Amino acid sequence: MIPGGRLVVLGKQGAGKGTQCVRLSHHYVIPHISTGDMLRGEIKAGTSLGVEARRHMDEGDLIPDDVVLSMVVKRLDQDDTRTRGFVLDGFPRTVAQAEGLDDLLRPAVLDLSINIVVPTQLVLRRLASRRICEDCGTIYSTMAPPRVAWICDVCGGEVVHREDDTEAAIHRRLDLYEQETAPLISWYRRAGTLVSVSGVGSPDAVSDRLVAAIDDHRRAGGFGPPLPAGEGPRASGPGGEDQAGGGYVGGDETGGDETGGDETGGDETGGDETGDETGGAYPGGVYTGDADIVGGSGIARGLVDGRAGGPALGFPDDAFPRGQAVAE
């Protein structure tokens, strides 16, 4: 079995953290937890947390520690993070958040923090050209756009220029990084859990450097043992509810695609072949009847009409059809 790990990926905005976190998540089979994706989900849902977060993001400010920690608490309170670990993307951003993370993980510890180093001028060029899908978070750029007229290749959503990717907001975020997040590099270095990796070059080249650094650290004995389900870090968030948009939910992948070498968001919640699929495909371990799948208001009709942009864009389907009648 591929060993997991508890990883934090650091770096300036535009360093490629999202791209590389998705790749590390797949390579080590660990949840990818993106606080940026979680915050955007709250904003889209119009929650009070989302309204507060939107105000800070529009101004180019960092989100307050207590707001971010409240989301991370709920996401770490799940079995997959305790047994497999995680790769944290966009968190922590301050020393106070790092100290809060240490408290949440006890008795486990963070295995490694990785700083992706990219020159500021390259970051500015990347952020100025960045475009994002409003629905799934897939990242594109003006140099690597979606195939069809700024319609997301992954989900069919609209691809836009983020309001907080203006030149003024970008410079504001980079200034805040130097003030708030750069000290975090020194904090992790003193803890003996930091490696720095160049983020210049193709996504494949950067991924190879990251995997080599992580594997070297593991061979040197820098990783703690995995924790059995139900033991170890247990962060009891308010109400204990699951945090949507935060990586693997029920063991399924989050993200999982790379478009033009840029970041891909795209959470996928539930619904793999686990014996109790989301949407009721296996109630009581029995296959759903053909009529419920392909009937006038069946599962397949909803998929064709509304999922992945509808029939105009097409879609990949997993585990369907399962029989000749359903295929017809």
C-alpha cells in the first residue's frame, strides 16, 4: 500500500500550489484540502462566512485566522485525514494558523512542509493571465484557455477572470505574503520540517522535484506512522458536519485534472463504487432498476440534461451503462 503523509505546501500566490497539491494528492493517495476552494464554496452558497470572506478577498486581504481555522477544524474531523493524512493547500498562512494546526493534529504531528519558490515577476505574469471556472474551480490562463469559448472543459461552467486577480489586489496579496506568511517559512525551518523546492519549469519537472524531496524526507525517518481510524487528531468542529469542497469525501478524489499545466479545482463528493453510492444507486446492496436509471426523470436523464454542460459538451460516465437494456 502507498504510504500516506501529512503535508503542507507553501508559496506565494501563483507559485503553482494548487497544481502541485492535486498531483501530490494523486501520487500519495491522500486528501487534497484547499482552503481557497472551501472559501469560494462558502461565497457561492452565500453563507455568513462567505460574505465575510468575500469582503476580505475583494480587498486583497488575508482571511482572518479564526475564519480559516473554523473550516479546517471540520475538515480534519474525518477518518480519511486521520488514516491517510493530507496535503494542505493555502493553509496555514500565518504562524498563528500553524500553531493552531499543531494543536488540531495532536497526538499526530506534521510530517513535512514544502515551500515552492518562484520569482515574483513570474508570479505576477501567471496571476495576471489566470482564469477560473466559477463552478468547479478549474484554473486556466490566457495562454492555455478551455477548448470552447471560455466554457470549462471539466464541468461546462463559465470561466472568468477572478475579481481579486486585479493588478492592485495581486500586489496587495504579495505584500501581505511577505508580512504574514514569509515568517512561517522561518517557523517551519526552526521546527526542522521545511524543504524548499524550485517552482520554475514545467508542471512535470516541479512535480518530480517535490516527490523526490518528500521521498528523501521519508527515507530519512521524517514521517510519523499512520493512525488507525477513530484515533489520533480529532478536531470537533461546530456540529461535526462534513465540510464540502475540502478534498476526499468518503474516500473519493478531489480535483484530479490538469489543464494547460495550471491548477484544477473541481471537487467530486461521494459517488464512487463504495457499495452505497450517492444518489441511491445501491440501496440495500441491490442494483437500482433500469426504469429508475433511464426513465423520463431517471438518473441518466438528469445527467445528460444537466451534468458536465449537457449533451452539447458531452461527458465521461463511470460504471454506466451496466446492461444491454440500459445501454439501449
